[in-house]
Amino acid sequence: MLPVTLDVPEQDARRTREALGAPARIAVVLGSGLSGLADDAADAVAIPYAELDGFPKVGAVAGHAGRLVAGTIAGERVLLFQGRAHQYQGATALQAAYPARLAAAAGCETLLVTNAAGGVREGLRPGDLVLISDHLNLMGTNPLIGWPGPDGGFPFVPMRDAYDPELRALMRATAERIGVALHDGVYAGLLGPSYETPAEVRMLRTLGADVVGMSTVPEVIAARALGLRVVGLSLVTNAAAGVGLSHEEVLEAGRQAAESMKLLATAFIEGFARIA
């Protein structure tokens, strides 16, 4: 068996760089119901995922536009992924990490991941924004399985500061400056597609999780393996996951809080442009 590679098809990397036109230091992955940021990008060039050779062909999920957008936000050239592939759709962990892998191949240095998540911690309410401080990989797999490491070295990627402390501090300061309430929390990544049972929610609380979802973790692991800095935001779509939740409720919560998420992400990109 050949070793796993984190590389992407050269055609995808070349087409992405051509769409950008100029180097982009930051890429953003937009979760369910959160694609509005890409719609506001200036000078935008869009590429449907179906036209990218390396993007997993697993079909679309409601609330995911399914395209890559190269555009300008707050004067900064940005690569935006409107939607992602999930393992519950049949993608492998390596395939689910494709946005991080393509962002690295296109020359980006930082990855902002966003997702819609269920609230596990008592007190979190639909529409709350959570700055991810750490994660629990409960998906049962890892995108680095079979990867020999950079240049055939070692595959043991440090994850102590997977979510960059400096970027998290910038996100907190940005939220305070623009008046957007922001919580801190640990994200638990589960395989899905079924939502969590009440017993599973109790388990997650015991483990120290604050929010739970079905994405993000493979992207973050691959991003760190490729040397990208990472910052992450979760939009809470419901309190106490597993109780009366539907995908329509996830999308509705996303629509209601999308403006706050968009304002925060835009202001963060503006601040990132000044310090990076």
C-alpha cells in the first residue's frame, strides 16, 4: 500500500492560485447556513467543488453551497470554502480535510474554520458564538493515518496549541471591539449523521465538551500537519443536543445568527491584515 499524501492534485492548486490572482494568507471554511460571508466577497471568482479533481464527490448537504470562492474581504485576499465534505457522507477523514490541504497548496498560512454546532454546556443558547479553544476527536479516525510525515519524517503532529493562542486573542479582542458576545469552548467532533442522544450529551459534558458537531476536526489536524495556523468559531444552533433537533433547525439558527458571525469574521480578517 502506498503511503498517504496530504498533497492535492496540481490542477486544483493551480486553478485556485489563478482564481486568487494574488497570494491569499487566510482561508475560511464556512459551515451549515454560514455561507453569506463568501457572498459578500468583492472581485470574487467561484469554482464549484464538482470541478475540483481532488474534492470528494459525496453530494451536497442542505445549507452548503458547494463551491470555492476566491475574493477580497476588508481589503484582504481570501480563499473561502462554501461548505465542506463530511465523513458521514462517505468521505474519508483525509478527504474531509481537503479544504485545509488545498488552502496550504494555494499558499495560505492561516485557516479560519466555522461550523454549526450543538450546545453541550449548560447556559449556551441558540445563536451564541463560541471561540474554539480545543477539540475532542471522537470520530474514530484521523486524516493522518498512513501519512509518513513531512519528507518521510515522523507523523506525530503536536496539537497542544492546535487553535492558535495569538489568533484566539485577536478574535476575542475583535468581538469585544465590535460588541459581539463570544464564549470560549471545547468542540467535540463526532462522526454523525445521527444527532446525539441525551446519554451521549451527558457523556460529552463529563468529558469536558462545550459544543458538538460532525466536522472541523479533520481539517484542523491536517492544517496543523501542513503548518497552518488555525482559529475556529462554532455557532450554537440548539441547547442540549439530541433533544428535538432537526437539520432545518440548524439552518434556521444559522440564518438568524449569520449576521453576527459575518460581522465578526469580517472584522477579524481586517484585524488579521494589519498584524500578520
